Amino acid sequence: MASETHRGLQLIGAMKLLKALSLFVVGVGLLSFLHRDAAHALRHWIEFFRLDVHARLFEELLAKVAGIKHQTMRRLGVGTLFYSSVFTVEGVGLLRGKTWAEYMTAAVTISFLPIETYELIVHPSAMKVLLTLINVAVVVYLVLEIRRRRTNEQLRAETSSG
């Protein structure tokens, strides 16, 4: 049972580190657009990866990026890097088996659920349903793990004192 629990925490920790890496790349990318024509730079990367620049999705993305002010781009970049660091701390803590990381991960994941639920209601998609369900499963797993650990610690304390 303990090794299964450890594997579950390692899986969540690895998932958090993957999120952290993804957000780090996005944050650095956003900050690299400062004082540059962001739409032009994005168009370059779309062409570099040989994606269809004239696809509706990319045209909409380019139009939105072109309208973003430098101050907003900076805030988005810094905010994304901040969340990347939070996910890094969670992931490393979980991989190292730290109890505080379980509490932190549960709290941070719970804090995102209202936003995810709102987005799911306003802009429903299968991907949002899947991501929300994964996050709910992570919270339930962590809460059960925290309760299991507390119960075991209480039983050990009662056994050693009695």
C-alpha cells in the first residue's frame, strides 16, 4: 500500500513539474515578445513549425496577440513564471515525499477549481472537462492520503503511549 501511495504522489509530482516546464516556456516566450512585434514573432514560429498560418485558429491568435499591450504582455509573462515556480515547488516537494507539499498541492489545486469550473461553464470543451476531472481526482487523492497519514500517526502515537 505504501509503495502505491508513493507512486501516486510521484505521478502527481511529475505532472506538476511538466506543468511547470510548460508554463516556464510560455512565460519566457511571452517576455521575449516585449518591445518586439509579437504577432510578427509568433507568425515566424508558426511558419518555422510549418503550421498553416492561414488557419482560422492561427489568424484569431495572431489578431489577439497583435492587440496586447507591452504592459499586459509583461504581466502575463511574469504571472506565468510565478505559477511555474509554484508548480515546481509542488512537484519537487511531492517527489521528495514532503508532507507540506501534499497540503500545498491540495490547496493550490482547490484554489484553481472555481476558475476552471467557470471556464468550463462559459466555454465548454472536452479538454476542459478532462483537465477539471484530473484536478478533482488529484485533490480527492491528496485529501485521502493526508487523512490516511494522520490516522496512521494517531494510531502509532496511541500504541507507543499505551
